[in-house]
Amino acid sequence: MRISSAGSALRALACFVPFFAAPSVVPGQNAGASSPSATQPHYPTNEDLRHIKSMGLPLLSPDGRQVLFTVTDSTADGAKAHLWLAASDGQEPARQITFSPPAEKGGERGAQWAPDGSAIYFVARRGEHTQLFRLDLRGGEGSPYDLKVMPAVDESKEKDAIPPPGAEKPAEKRNGDESAEKKDAGGDAEKKPASPEALPIDVSGYAPSPDGKWLALWARDPETPGEKKEKDAKADAEWVNNGKHMTRLYLAALKPDGSIDGALRNVAVPPDVRGAKWSQASDRLLVLTEPPNDLSDLGPAAKAFLVDAANPDHPSSLSAIPPTVGTMAWSPDEGTIVFSAKTPEDAPPGYDELFALPKESPGEKIVPLSSGFNGQLNGMALFFAADGSLIAEAGMGTHLTPVRLSLAGSREPDPIDLHASVVTGLNTNRNQTGWVWVADSGGEPEKLCYAQHLGDTCGALQSPALEPEHLRTAKPELVRWQSGGFTVEGLLCMPDHAEGAKVPLVVDVHGGPFGAWEDRHDVFADFLVGQGWAVLHPNPRGSSNYGVKFAAANKNDLGGGDYQDVMAGVDAVLAKYPVDPSRMALIGYSYGGEMAGFVEGKTDRFRAIVSGAPVIDQFSEYGTESGSWYDRWYFGKPWEHLDDAWKQSPLSGAAHARTPFMLIQGQSDTTDPVGQSEEMYRALRQEGVAVELVTYPRENHGPLAIGFFGRPSTEPWHGFDARQRLVEFIGKNFAATGGPQSAPTPAR
């Protein structure tokens, strides 16, 4: 339903925009014909945002001398991801080492060093398949592995398969190819069925063993020739949640030169496989699985297994690890397994803690490592320091930083200061000869960092420019206010303004609701500020990074206390800063778009409201979204809690709506389907409210947000168009006479 930091193994998209809270475009110096000169310092224009690149996933080489990282091309250049190398001493310019054929759209991703540092693995789609490549650093091009398996499933051979044997051939063949007809009726009919052949697989993920002798990889069952024929014949009915194609785990033995020695061997863990992690000795695998066919919609159902590489037919279930498990890691002595999983406390799905499962634990009793922490830990980066402590990432208010924990769970997580508000991609090699990360702070461009010891000052490495030259960036100010017994935080960016002049305000609500605004370099906020607007990013109750009590405070109260927190933040800013109360707008995406819908029916203090990919009706959305477990925690099954579900539906306030409203929506959104925006559009239109709906073909929930907020997108113009429409919509309503008063209208 909503974008969040949900505690699954993948935690997709969290590194792009802080949970899809983002400001947008407004009329002013960037909106009209008089755009600033590209050679003069200026806040980013709409076109500038099409030329923003992104950087991430730094990996330190085994010898510590090089850093492998990913750069994604700008939207204007197709948004392909490529691999780059930089010297860890910072003395040499970074160089690009992978290049995609023009016809391939995605580029290269999922890079890892070979354990001896002689090569780099990566995944890329070339032609019809997503393949695993090995790039020998001594020279040459990346070479794909020829990965084939015997098909475990062939639905075209099921007894009820369509078309059945002997069915008529397509009309064009029957009428236009007499020789083919005779062949079908004659000799070919007497031939024995062809024996199954090994088929190429599309790699979903992989893990090379630390000793370089094994390769674990997981892939979905390949499509057989018979299944392809069915599809070509349009015999393509889909039996929902009864699919037989699964994601399975395979092991490959590697020769010293990195080539595969023999055939892939299937590992007997149940599908679907979500990931695998090798032990330090390369003799065992931790494997994470999740049942297929959307069984997790009934409740968390992940399972962890231990696999002996020499005996992959007999995995052991780690029954002590709960079904909410996200990521897993081995301690250096392999005596303990550390994993992330949902807190035992009553908190939103995605509120994870870290736990340890000691090898000698009586009855496999798990040890909490972070209970009571007044922040939000995740399992995205888990490392063990030389002193035996555990290093993990933690969200703490508007900061994201590494912390140090005890494996005994005996001390509070201790932040490690790396002199940046947000630290992402923290990485080291096996011998910890150095550390690398991306430093990201509001008001400063991102930096690729290296330090010999964790805690040392960032040594900035040479990396490609991510933005056009001469762009200005706004440094946000941390603001706090009281609301409903909570201290609530937000980030405020102020534009240039004359002394005594009051500026318009855009309030931007983040997604989730279990998400948070963090103090990052935000080109979209800079774009808004460049229009002459102040931008407020509130973190109301229900946000992550502030502890379990705060995260759970909006249970069965969506659009209630969190709405009050947002409005209290508006009043706090009005009281202290030169903001014009008669020119305010509110925007949001995902849960931020849902909050925009609540605001529409509760107050008329804003001149314009923009809602991206919202939930409007909890009843219809619950039944059509891609997964409902997240929503169920907040208000239960709607048909069992009619009043609660309706009260927490923005549609319930449509009869009170007055504010001009714009909806931005992807047509292929599976998280918050397009019908949600269509419902709001119809309701407001019939209530006589000025409302606009703009939809974008091919766009799913996350990808549209990424392009909209100025990050690299494979859709060349959707983000530009949405920002342009947003500027015009808010601008014309700011310029309109009349409108809201400075005194608040009581909430309805």
C-alpha cells in the first residue's frame, strides 16, 4: 500500500529518496521563460533535474587499493547503471569499467569483487536473459557465464494444458502452408517426444564463496519451449496464486580461472529463495526463503536454513529465527548468526531490531541486541569489528549513521561519527584494511569517502560529477515543535528573500507512514527553493528513526494525530519564520499523497494540494494492492472494522473539500493502484472542487516517484512533465485572489 522501510529482505528503493517524501516545482525564477544562466550559480531548473546522476554501493577491493562503485546515468542519458573504479588513495581519477550495448536499458548492477581481487562479478541483461558476468581485471571484456538448468516445471505438459494435443494449428498456417500441414499429419506425428534440454536461466542474485571455490546463485524456473508456444498461441490464462515457477538455489563449483566446473547443482531448500550468505570458511550457507504465490499476504512467512555445501540435499531449518527475518550475517568465528527481524513490541511491519543466535544457545534462544533503542536499526550493512563488536546502520532522527553494538546485547548502540548527516553504503573488505561509504548531508554534494579506520575523517575520492555545474543547494535547518505529547522534528529550507518579506511555504509529507525525512542533499527540495518557496519536511508520529513508541503512535489513527503533528509544525514555522500564511501548499507521495487527501477534507488553510499515488479508500485499496499485511497492522481487515477503515479513508472527507487538488499517478502502480486516484478525482469533481488528474503509462509506484523527484529514470519525460504541471498548478493558485486566512480552520 505505502512505501516504507518494510523489514523484508530487499527493502527496495530506500537509498534513492527518503521514503518518497519530496518537494516539487513552483513558479518563480525557474518556472518562467527567464531561466537562470547555466554558467551562473543557480538552484536547479526542471531541465537540470533531467541531468542528475546518482552514485552508490561502494565496495572496497580485497587488497584495499581500489573502490568499486555504481554510477547511474542521468534521465536525459537513459538512466543506465555502470560500474566505476577509484583508487582508495584518492590520487587518480575514477574510471568507468563497464559499458552497455545501446539496446540494453538497465546497465550493470549487483557488483561484487572476486575474493582474490582479480575479477569483478556483475549482473546485466543482454538479449533475452539477465546474466551473471565475470570481468577479469587483467584485461578483456566481461564474459557471461553459460548458466543452464533442467526445467523443474513445464506447465505446457500438464494434463489440462491448452491447447491440448492435436488442436488445430493457427488459421494462417493451416491455410497458407500446405506442406507444414502435411508434415504435421505425417512423419512428425510419428516422432518420439523430444527429450528435455537444459535451458538458460535469468539470474536473480548470487554469492561467491570467500575462498573463491563456490558460486551460489538463485534464479526463477526458465520458460520451456512448450510454455512459449502456449503464450504465442495466447493460451495465457493466469491462475492467481497457483503458479508453479519458483526461484530456486543452485551451487556451482569454480575452477581457479573462475570458470564453472560441471553442471549447476540444485540446493534442496524450499522456494522462493531470497538470498544466501556464505560462512567465513566457505563450507556453509545461510539461506533465506519466502513461500511463493503471495502466501506472505496472510502473514510473515520467511524461513532461514543452514546448508552444508558438501551436502546440499539436506538443509537444516533454523526454526528459532522468526518469520519476519530480513537479513542475516555470520560472526567471524561462525559461532553466532546475527539477523534483523520485526521487534517483538507492537510496532509497524518494518520496525526491525537486531538479534543474535549463538551456536551454543540452549534451545536456540535468540538474544536481542537493540531492544529499547530510541532509533531505527536495519540490517542493510552488518560488519564485525576487530574487537568483536557489531557494526550496523541506524536511523536516528534526521540522521543515518553507523552504530556499534555488543553481541551480548549488553550495551546501547553507540553512534560512530563519520562527519556526515547520512552515511550510506558503508563497506569494508575481509581484512578490514579500510572503510568506504557515501557521505550525504543537506546543503552539500554527495562524496565518495575512504578512511583507513572506522571513525577517521572522510578522505574524498575522485569520482564523476553527479550534477551540472553551478548548481546551488539549500542547507536545511532542524526545527522542533510539541504536538500531542510528542516532540516532533522537521527540516526547513528557506529561499533567498528580502528582509521583512514573507515567502510561500510548501509542506511536503513523506511516505510510509513508517518512513522519515533525513538530512540529505535533496535536489528536488533545491528545485522548490529555487522557486522562492520555503519547504517544510515534517516527521510526524508514525515516522521511523524515533523509537518504537513514536513509530506505533498512529496505529488505527491514520490522518488523525499525524495530521495534527503536521499542522502544528506549520504553526511553529509561521510563528518563527517569515512565511506567508495566505500562500501555503501541501504535497506528498504514497502515504504523503494519502495525507494530502486527509488534509483536503479537514482544512482550507492551503491554496493548493498535490497528491502523488495516494490511498483514498481503504476498502478498495486493501483488496487491490500488491500486499495487505502492512496495512492490516494499522486498522485490521476493513470488513471487520468498517468504521475504522472509513474514518481512515481520505474519501470520507470529500464532501468537505474546498482546496484545488492535483493527483499524480502511475498507470501501472501495483502498490497504490490507479483506481485510488480515479476515485478521488471523481468524488472531488462531483463535489465541484477544482481537481486535476494526470496519469503516466508504464509507471509503477517507486519508479514514478524516482523520476518525479529528480533522480535518474528510464522514462525520459515523465518526471519533467509532472514537475512542470506541479509548478503551474501551485503557481496559479498562489496567484489567485482570496483563499485561506492566517487563522486556522478547525479540523473536521
